[in-house]
Amino acid sequence: MNYETWMTAVPAEITGDPLWKVEAYRLSLFVSDLGWYDVTKLVGDKRTLDLAGQLYRALGSIEANISEGYSRGGGRDRARFYEYALGSARESRGWCFKGRHILGDAVAQHRMRLLTHIIRLLLKMIPDQRSSVSFLHEDGPPYQAVDREELLSRPVSSEEVSDLLKSALLP
């Protein structure tokens, strides 16, 4: 898997969000996806079973905290979540190093280098946010109110219900 190919497979619901413009976010989502394969290999050896769980949680936490922080108004609140992401990135790097005996040196080195790049990005983002007094602002779709009576008076046909049930996706 390479980054360019991976990016084309990310759904529009994610790439259409302004958060997608944040490089640290994109890379943390990518390294988390790579972690899926790493963890699959690590769980095959009883000695690294716990390590696999720790690694996957730490990798997922990077993206989750960047997302949460980005959604804050900015300043210290946002910086705090970026700091959590920084801690998770460093933790992940350590787990990758520990897993090198199963993952192989080349894979472990790749992951550690990618995580180090994310760490550097976060180390730049944190002070930028601490000195910022900005507030959250995203351009969204225009709000259009729907007439409630009109919505409730329009019956849903049995065919529409059937289509909804056929296309319902379950996790």
C-alpha cells in the first residue's frame, strides 16, 4: 500500500471535511490503517499479543486526538488535544520499536520514521495553537429549514421503505 493509492480510497465524507487539509491528521489516519496490518502480524505470536493491542490503541489515539483538538475553538484547548496526540505518536513509535522482531526491521523503521514526521508536525502545531486566539469557523452548507407540516404530511411509500431496508448497512 502506498499513500497516494490509499488517499484515493478514503471516502468523501472524510476527505470533504476541512480537517482533511491538516497533514498530521491525514498521516495519522494512514499510519493507523497500516497499523491494522502490523497488528494482524503481531497477534500471530503469543509474545506480542498485548503489544499489538497497545500499538493499535496508541495509533488510533493520534488521529482521534487531532480530530478532537481541531474541533475545539483553538488556543490552549486545541493545543491540549494536540499534546495528547503527540504523546500517542511517541507511544506508538515505542511500540513499533518493540515489535520489530516480528514486524521486521524495515517495516518497524518505516513506521517509526512516519511517526517521527507526525511528531515533528505536532511539535509545530502545538505552539502555534498556544499563541492563537482563534475561534472555530468552518464554512458549511447553507441552512434551509424544512416545513415540518409538509414533511409529516408526505407519506412514505412502501416501495421507499423497502428500498431503505434493502440498502441498510450493518456494522
